Amino acid sequence: MSLITVTSLSIVGAALLVLHGDSSRVTGAPRGDLPSWRQTMVKDFDVPAALGAVGQVYGPDMRGYSGFTDSSGYGTYTPDDVLSVHDGYLDFYLHHSNSKPRVASVIPFGYTGQTYGRYSVRFRYDSIPGYKIAFLLWPASDDWNEGEIDWPEGALDGSLYGNSAIKGTRTSNGMQFDPADKKYSEARPGQWHVATIEWRPGLVRWFLDDELVDQTTKPKGVPNTPMRWTLQAETADDATDTFPATDVSGHLQVDWVAQYAYTP
């Protein structure tokens, strides 16, 4: 496992290659600062961990939630049946067991979070009907009214999108999101991609392989309190008792994750 704190520009050339090159082809985790972004942590999954051992090898936050029902109400967070590390990847094995879809959600850099930042992840996913991902920034306070930033989010048999919950808009019906209309990316099952969130005062932008996918339009609605990064794999928004089907399974793999602080 590589978990580092970087405070210099000693390897900035490699980092800039990731920023401006075809990052879907970059297999090594980026190291070093970028203009306006100071790299604070990197995690590269180079130490194997069997099913049930990820928390022992990488720390308890890498197990994330356990025993809780997921967002749709049909899946169960069961990290020790889902998560492993092998061949340099964190592997989410999404499947049915004991009549329940088994899912997982990990917090790669802990629960404290930070205010503003840049977050990059290299990942791929099988086509797994009935399951989805939501890689998101969630308020460290757990107060949803402070907002939420999602990218990438979407069904694992299709494409992905980003959006941001507008702070202060929570009602009994949920939150308002910006942009109001989803813009789907070019991500597809079976392909490696690098997804990046750039969150700064008044603006969130979403990139796929260094190409801008979308951004927020309401500066006053952008979250401005500490948030933690969560890599969430769960059942689809339209899950039912029979969807996902019991014979459907597949893998979501994460090669590396990197976090930066905003330094204008």
C-alpha cells in the first residue's frame, strides 16, 4: 500500500503529464502537486488483501459501511464479502448472497474530509445490470443540507454523469441538484478511465480522462464545508425484489486514488 503526503513539486513533471495527457492510459498513480492543487494523499493498491482482510491491511476506513442497507433499500453493505485487493487493484465483487445483493462503500482518505479539493480515481467496471456507483463527496458533518458532489455516478451497465446537490435546498422530498439536466460521459463498461472532481469556491467541474464533462452553474449553491470522499457501489436507483437478478455479478476495480488540497 502506498499512502503518502506530498508537500513539494519534486515530481511535478509526471503529475502534469497526468493532468494534460491521456490519463486513461496512465497506470501509475500521479505523484506531485499541480497548479492550484497541492497533493495531500495517494493510495496505490499494491499490497494484496483477501476477501475479509482489506480492513486489516489498509485500515478500517477502507471497509467503509458494514451491515447497513444501501440507498435503494435492496442491497446490504457487506465489505468483507465484496472487497479484496489483487493484481494492483481494489476489487468490488458485486453479487447476491443469502438472497441479498452485496455491496460496499469505502472512504479512502478517512472521515475528516477537507473544504475544496481535487479528487482523481482510475477505475473500470463490468456491465452489471441492477448495480450502480456513486463516487461522491459527502459532508463530514453528515448534514445533507450542506450539499453533496457526485462524480462519477450511474448504472454499471451504462454511462455515468456528475452533479452537485445545492446547499441549503433540503426538503422532505430531498435536494435540488445542479446542473438540473444530467450530461452523460463517454465512460462505458470494460474500459479504464480516470475520473476527476475539481471543487473550488463557487464551482465544481467533472473530468473524464482530462476532458471536461460538465460543471455547476449556480456558484452560491456549491458546498463550502468539509466533505469526505466516498467510493460507493450499490444497487441501482430502480432496484426491486428481482432486480438485480440473483445470477448477476461482476467487478468494479480501482487502480489508484489521489487527493489534492485547493491552493489558489
